[in-house]
Amino acid sequence: ENVNAIGLSNILCFATNGSFMHNYQIKKITCYIQYFFYHRLEMMQLKCIVQ
């Protein structure tokens, strides 16, 4: 399940962020944390934070 969460976050980050290749690991980790945050709240939402 964790692997699927990471893969899903990567796809959504790529779809919502034009500069996905920039700071790849930072965005992946951010999306990963966001996924679990929303998943625990059962809100079924995933957002990527671009820094």
C-alpha cells in the first residue's frame, strides 16, 4: 500500500506541476506526507506543495 501511495503521489505531482523534474525528491516526499495526512482523515485528497 505504501508503494502505491508513493506512485500515486508522483503521478498527481507530475499532472499538477509543470516543473516536476525540479526538486523531484522534495516534491515526492511532500506528496507522500500529504497523502498520509489526508488518508488518515479519510478525505481522499492529495496535494503537492511546491517550495
